[in-house]
Amino acid sequence: MKNILHPARIVVLLFALAILAGTAVLMLPLARANGETAPLMVAFFTSVSAICVTGLVVVDTGSYWSGFGQAAIMVLFQLGGFGMMTAATLLGLMVNRSSRLRTRLITQTETRSLGMGDIASVARVVFAVTLAMQVVIAAILLARMVCGHGLGWQEAAWSAVFHAVSAFNNAGFSLHADSLTRYAGDALVLAPVMIAIVVGGIGFPVLHDLRHRLRDPRHWSLHTKLTLVGTAVLLAGGFVVILLFEWHNGATLGGLPVADRLLNAMFISTAARAAGFNTVDFSALAPESWALHYLLMFIGGGSAGTAGGVKVGTVMILVMLVIAEARGHTDTEAFGRRVAVSAQRQAVTVLVLGSVIVAFGTVALLGISHFPLDRVIFEVVSAFGSTGLSTGITAELPVAGQLVLTALMFVGRVGTITLATSLVLGERRMPYRYPEDHPIVG
């Protein structure tokens, strides 16, 4: 019973039950636009994608599903985003309270960054931040869609709410078949969406830290500093690379005015790490831009946030480890703090296992489908990283291939927190140590 009630397993079980419930709801005739029952695979794939806030779809959300079905999908990715933020935060507090542990939270957050208050109050704060951000973004989008795009109030209100919730949860679901391509030249739509993506994906531990110490960066936790620096580098780097390789690509940015090229390059860089929205045809991107997306989607966002991937903090720890090794330092240091050896081991484990999962998923999908390697890798990394971007092959995959993607979405989203929790809860001191040896490396 103790193993069954392991907190990480409870999280996995709850998300699995939510997926099954979502599948059942989406199979109701009421959920489909034509009043017929949706096929099991369509409902299941959509439910997994929504709960795992991925955004990959096998049917067009806006035309295939009824208003009820669209609302059900929105509820599912709201549960997936808010539920994962809450689960990661509360599991972190639970882990940190254990007297056996010497390491930090599963989210890599230092003890003081979340405090040791009542866990219900933590859930309330997560809920308040989620609700406030979504209401503000929805209000901005509503005003713009009515005044700038001539939509009726009812249509604009539903579109604004749906896309605001989707953006904050990094879900990538859109009511439009072309995602946000119709708004490619509208900064008053894309800018709020980008803000929601970053705030939702940066992680609640960082938001909590900034809320209490916004004007005192010296006392930010190491996790907050690493996440903010890593996020800034990825956003800026992605922006520059996209501009470099897409500036003259007439099928993507090349046909836009200069200001819109800059706007869309930043949007692509922002959405690539978890959001799944697109303003250009991704199948027309240059191969170099696809390669950039492999990296950004695999890294994802911040810990205990709505984004997926192996997390920015994980990669930043490994970067610090490489720098320390290159300099010949025995300790891995950043911002005047020493990174715990246990955190370094956990980061290596998460990265290696994530890479292995992507490799196996790629081989499996190549064996099932007829699509070329670059498109398959893009789809696999997008599913594992809970990104939702696609080169257009999702709906064309056979059922077996779609099942592979559902497994990748579930493992990539829920598996990361389960793995991190298991690593921390499973840490124990051995009563003995073997003699040290030095195998040859490299």
C-alpha cells in the first residue's frame, strides 16, 4: 500500500484518469459539431494532447468539435496546466518536509523560495496567479478582436478566453485551422499571447520568488536565477537564429514587412519551447530552423510550470557543470552558490533518459510511418516536449504512430515530475562505500 500511495504514482494515476474521463466526454455526440460520436482514437488522442498541454491534433479543433467539445478541451488543458503546476509544487513541499532528505525540491527550488506554509495556501496562490493572468490576457485579446478584427462580441469573447487559457497553459490549441497565422501582423494579439506563454511556462517557484523579492535580486534563489538567465538566452538566441535563416524565406518571414519579420521571429522563438502556436507554415521552415526547434522543444520551460521538456534549470545545471569541468574546478558554481552534487546527478539522469526516450520514439515512428527522418524527429520531440508544433504529419500517421505520440506526450509531461520525485525520494545514504577508481572518459 505504501508503494501504491507513492505521491509520484498518485500524480500519474490522476492524470491517467483525467485522460480517460476526457476521452469519454469527447466521445459524446454533443461534443462533435455534426452531432455524431467521435472515433475512439480521435477522442483519446485529443484528450491526451489536452491533458498533457501539448496541442498536437488529428482534427481541426474549431470545425470538428462543437462549442461543448471545445469547452471540454479547454477544461482539460486547464486541468493539465494548473494541475501539473500544483502537483509539482505540492510534491516539492512534501519531499522537502521529509526528514530523510538533504536535497532540494523536485523542482530544483531552494527551501526558502516556496516557504513551508500550508500546502493548501500554495495551491490557492497558484490558482490566483493562473486566473488573474488568464483574465487579463483574455480581456486584451477581446478588445483587440472586436476593435481590430471586426468580430462580434460573442465570437470574440470565446476566442479570447480559449486562446488566453491555451497560451498561459502552453497548450497550443487554437480555434483556427491555421493557428494564429491570421494575426501574424498584429502585435496587439501576439504580444499578449507571448507574455502568457512565458509567464505560464517559467514555473510557479520563479513567480513566487519574484512576487516576494522582485526588487531584491541578490536574494533570489539559485533556481530562479538559472531559470531566468536560461530563458532569456533561449529566447534571444532563438530570435536571432530564426531571423538569420528565415529572413529571405518567402514562404515564412521573407514576404512580411520588416517590423512583422521581427515580431514573428520573436513569436516563433517564444512558442517553440512549449506553446505550440504558429504564425507561419512550419513545413516551409529552413532545415536550420527545424534543427533549432529540436533543441528548444527538447529543453522546454521552467520547472513546476505549464511548459514541458527536460526544463531550463536542468540544462543550466549541466552547462555550469561543463564550465566547471573545463576550468578544472572541483565544485560546480553559479551566482556565488555551489550546486549540490545530487542536483547535478539528477540533471544528468533527466537529460539522458529524455534523450533515450526521444531516440526510441524516433525509431518506433520511423518503423511505423513513411515520413522522412527530419519530420519524424520534429514530431517526436514536439510530443515529448509538450510543444504541439507539427510539420503537418500528425493526422496522416497510422493509428500505431498516433499511439506512439500519445505515449511520448504522457511520458514527456507526467514522467518528468515522476522521475524527479522518485530521484529525490529514493535518495539514501549507503552504509558503505567502494574503493574509488577512475575509468577513462573520452
